[in-house]
Amino acid sequence: MTAGERRSVVERFPSGHLPPPQVRPLPDAPASTWRIIGPGVIAAGVGLASGEFILYPYIASQVGLVFVWAALVGLVTQFFLNMEIERYTLATGETALTGFSRFWRHWGLVFALMTYFANLWPGWATSSATLITYLWGGEARWIAIGMLVAIGLILTLAPVVYTALERAEMLKVAAVLVLVVVGVFVAISAEAWADVPTIVTDASIPVQQLGFAVLLGALAFAGGGGGQNLVQSNWIRDKRYGMGGYVPRIESPVTGKPEAAPGTGFIFEPTPENLGRWRRWWRFANREQLYTFVLISFISIVFTSLLAYSTVFGRDDLPNDIEFLRLEGDRLSATVGGWFGTLFWAIGAFALFAAALGIVDYTSRLAADVLKTSYLTGQKESTIYFGLVWGLVVIGCVVLLAGFSQPLVLIVISACTGGLMMFIYSGLLILINRRLLPEEIRISSGRIAVLCWSIVLFGTLAVLTIVNQVGRLF
């Protein structure tokens, strides 16, 4: 390849604080989709948290199944967001945050800080700990502290962090599917099954009963949301998707062999051979997200909604927090048997713990990528990552030891931050996938239209949520 040909590929990348990517051939795609299953399962596993176990079931318990349609709209929108995040990483081996930072150095830092604001209070650990108290008693605060330390150790001692996370989330998804299969036969009433068509026939937006913010939050964040979507870049890179195969993975400083490498990536020349490989990679990546993230998340939301509708529909004393699961479990124990109530709480506790594991990982992973690429270029990403993991663990332990309940300001920040992030990066994804990639693999007009819908949707949600929360404060 001549120097002129190399320039034709890399000249699209703005000159600035980041060097241009290196030119290398695109690695060949695997022969089967099963070989690359993983990132979508992690996304579904981390996303199956309080929203799927509390928010949608709570909505179903109050108004029936009329709002389940919103989960599908949210998941489909996030599917296209995730695929445009993956497009850039498949083509370059860089994360989407690095692509954003090529246009303004501090874009990555902005998103990393917003992700920290959304996840700073360790509610993701206390939710799992609270479910354990339903099973065996104890004080949720001390159990949550033990969980935080366990999460830090798991992420530190695993030789390859991504592999440990993938296995944990696959085990979680399998456990949830066991709950689904058993619950379908023993816990969901015939009347609830008969009302399933109302998901379509009676679809509505029950604002008067539940309030605008609750419903729009459920629509926007079914499955994932905020920083969790962005980290798809990092997860597929560690799974060796596309040009990510050239980038070292995050490995334990204790049991692995971390490598020092530049934070920037690679690009391939659009030759017929490379483009053939690209089409296979793109087809496999789309299937993986659709069959795992979208399908698993939607099945879980429908099931948990049906379960709540079948057991506690119509009660007006149900709290919209973790206590909802205690009342639902008590009702399941009374109607099905104590064994199923125990199974419900046990799988719920493990599911929320696995979600917490993923939250600590992706919060630290995003920040480590940004710091390594734009600010601490001489450091190993693995070293930065593990420092951030334990920093988040220590902050969570301090908050819990101090006895703080979740401050209202953090609730407001968490509610507003995710939608605002998605509004901003929906537009930035169009920019990097149009400006930086070769014409043959750029984002299509149809997918640009979907991202424009995402901009309108999440921009509107962010504004309405901020207005709603500020109004409640004053």
C-alpha cells in the first residue's frame, strides 16, 4: 500500500491531541454468531436491574399491561444506538468516546463524569442487599458493604476482567430465565394470560395515574441507558470484535499480564476483501445485539410485569422502590408457595448483585479509557481501571458507613443525567460515523433517521424530567 493510499484512509481524522489511527487489515469474522455472543448478554444482564424488577412491575400493578409497549420502543431505539456505537469500534478499535474526543478533547471526560454522577450513590448494591435481608435477615448496610468489597475483589482478581463479567452476566441471565420458565407455569394466573392482548389493544400513556416522569423514565431506560450504552464499545473490543482484535484487553495486575498500548486505534483500507469481512462482522454484530440484548430484556420485562399484574394488581399501597419486591414476594409465597417466594427473592438478589458488578465495571471502564487516551497517555489502562474500581468501592462504603440515605439531589442528577447523555451522544454518533469512516461503511440514511428520533426522544425526556424534578424541589 502506498503512502498516498494510507493517507486517503486516515486523512478524515482531525489533527489534534490524538494521533491518527494506524492502517491494518480487518481481521476475519468468525464462522458463527455463537462465537461472538457476549456483549449483548452483558448489556441485558446489567440492564436487568431496578427498572425491570421494580419500575415496570410497579406500573403493571397500578395500571395493568397498557404501558408494556413502551419497553419495546425503548429497547428498539437503544438497539440502533448500540449498533452505531459498535460500528465505530468495529471499524477502528477505538471506543466511541475516543471518536468524540477527536473533535473536542474533553468530550470523553464529560461523559465519564456524567456516568459517575448517575452511579455515585451505591443504591445498586443496597437493592441486592435488601433482598438478602428478606431471605435471611441482617442489616442491609453491612451486607451492601460486603458486596462492594466482593465486587472489587472479583474485578481485581479475574485474569481478564471482560471474561469474568461475561460469565457472571450469563449466569444471571440463565437464572432469570429459570425464574421465567417456572413462573410461567406456576405463578401467572389464567386471568393475567387472558389480558396479554391488552398490551396492544389498550396501549396508552397513563399519565394521570402514575405521573409523567415515571412513565417517560421507563420508556427511555428500558434495558440500559446513559453510560451503559456507551460501554458497548469497550465490551466488544475486549471480545475481539473487528479492529478491536488489535487492542489489549484489561487484565488483572495480580493474576493477568496488563499491556501498555496507545489509546487510539486502527482503520482498514476499503478493499474488496476487507469490505467482505466488514459485512460479515456487521451482520453478526447486529444479530448478537438483537437476539440477546433486545430479546432477553423484553422477555424479562414482559414476565416481571405479568407476575406483578397477576399477584398485586390494583393495590394502591405499593411503594415504587425495593420494598415493592418484599410485598410481591410475600404475595407469591401466599399464592404459589413459600418455595417460589424464596426463589423470587434469591434470583432477584443475585440479579441485582450482577447488575451492580456491571455498573462498577462500566463506570470505571469508561473513565479509564478516557484518562488513558486523552490525559494519562503513559499509563496502562488496566492500572487506571483498577484504581477507579476501588475508588468507587471506597466511596460507596463511606456513604453507607456514614448512614446516609440517598440524597434528593442525587436522585435528580441520576434521573436527568442518563437522558441528557443519550441526547448528546445520539448526535455525536452521527458525526463520527459520517465524518471519520470510509464511505463504504458509513451510517446509512435510515439509521441517521433513527438517531434523529433518538435525539428528539431523549432531548424531550431530559427537558421534561428536569422540569418535573425541579418543580418537585420547589
